[in-house]
Amino acid sequence: MVTGVSRDAGARCARRLAADPAIGTVIGIDVVPPRAELGRVRFVRADIRNPVIAKVIAGEDVDTVVHTGVVATPGSAGGRSSMKEINVIGTMQLLAACQKAPGVRKLVVKSSTTVYGAGPRDPAMFTEEMAPRAIHQTGLSKDAVEVEGYVRGFARRRPDVAVTTLRMANWIGPQTDSPITRYFAMAVVPTVFGYDARLQFLHENDGVEAIHHATVNDLPGTFNLAGDGVLSLSQAIRRLGRPAFPLPSFTAGGTAAVVRRARLADFSPDQITFLTYGRAVDTTRMRTDFGFEPEYTTAAAFDDFRRSLRPGAVTSASRLLTAGLGALRG
């Protein structure tokens, strides 16, 4: 059973699992029907926030649950309160249902490196054993920390279940539509003056393959996943061939509001912090313990995304953004 199949990442993971002849039946779960074709995946309309999800797991004799249903931005969830309800309450209900189902033998959770936060005192590379240095006050970072806490509690209560938590860097690629890809697709890229964030990416294809790898193998534990290497924000913008627009840090909130009004990206405070300080994770365990090697490096993943952009495209929304940014800087 794969959760969150109405979004692209969940749909792609479900299709990849269904294409594996060693896997019998794949059930896709979400509260709304998927926009993309699911192929051999059987869609069941259900809300993981509702205890009825336990009946679905029991009735379908589910032995493996792949949880990709964590929402990254408030806009896509209908607001911050809805986002938290989907992410945290939904995960709690899903884990409660799994705990009651004796047939469940494996749980794979698509988490994020946002659990480490982002701040000026961060280490050069976060390992899986390190505690976050930033204070999680809101947004995906706070949700991811709570979700992982509940997952660890479930693993203690059900030691017979192989629990794999994948802390993935930002997915990027031609088919990924996310706040970070929309940010880099803007004709003018706003940055915070005096900062040059270190960035890591995971190509969308590698993300799908990593979830498949975790599903078909017993690999309990928590693993950082990212492409090799690091790009600075300035290097990424130069690769795009688009102008950067440095702004004072105190205008970050106003910049995000302009971007949201222009409907170019759905930026939350933790994403602004990430684009200020950046984040990098150590991926040694990904190779040694998880046994996975991404096909794309961070730079190669970014370049594949860059090639999908229309060169020189400037929309009316981009002109609005430029005017708004100029007013903020002034």
C-alpha cells in the first residue's frame, strides 16, 4: 500500500512498485483521485487521518506500507493547520492502523533532510546520528521531526516490522513541481544578501528507485539520501544563466509574500531559512548499509532539471515579481 498517490512522487513510486513482477498487488491510497495515470496500481479512496484506514489495511491483507503522503507546503494542503493535520495526525492514524494489523511486516517512510533544520551553526555534514541544531518552530521541518518520532515509537512497539526511514534531499528533475523547482524556474532569482547556501539534490528518478530498493529489501534503519557533491546557491543560479536579485535578510518575509501573490512558488519560513543557510548531509550509510548508489550527482540532477526549463521565458507574473522585489529592495 502506497499513501499520497494523488501527488506526483507518490504516483511515481506506486507505478514503479507495480511494474516489479515480484510484487503482487499495489494499492494506492489518497483522499482525492490521482491526476496521473496509475497503470496497474489499484486506487482506493481513503483518508489516512480517519481510523477507517485500519479496515483498508486489514481488508486488503497489506503486508508492506510505503508512506509518501507527507505534504511539503501549506498551499498544497489548504493552509498550515491542514498541512499539520495531514502530516502528523495522518501519520499517527496510519501507524496505529499498522500496529493493529498483524500482517504488516514492512514500513517505508519517505522523510526529508529538513528534519535537521538549517542554521548558521550547522555542521558541514549532518550524519543520521546528529541532532538538529535549528529550532523547529513551524512548517515541514517541525512536522518531519514529529513524524519521525512517531515512526520510532512504532518501531519499538512492533519490533517484528522492518521500518525504513529515508531522509531525502530535495527532489529535482524535469517532472518535479515543488517550491524549490519553482524558485529556480523564476526569471529573476531572489537571494539573501551576504549568504550563499550549500545545496544538495536527489534526482526524481533516484528517489523513486530508492523507495523501490527499500520496499523489496529488508533494510531497517534511518538513511540520508542525496546525490554526490554540493552546489552553492550562486553556482546553481549561474548554471541557470539567470540573474540573481540579492535582498537584505529582513525583507525575506516580504519577498516570500510577493512570490506567493505572483503564484510562482509556495514559500514557507523554513524554506526561506534553507535558502539562506543551506544544508548538507553525509551519505556514507546510504552506500554501506542501505546499499544504494544514485545515478545522478547533485550537479547532474540540477542540470537535468535546468535543461527542462524554457530559456528566456518571462511571464507577466515574473514581471510582477521583479517590480515587487525592486520595491522591497528600495
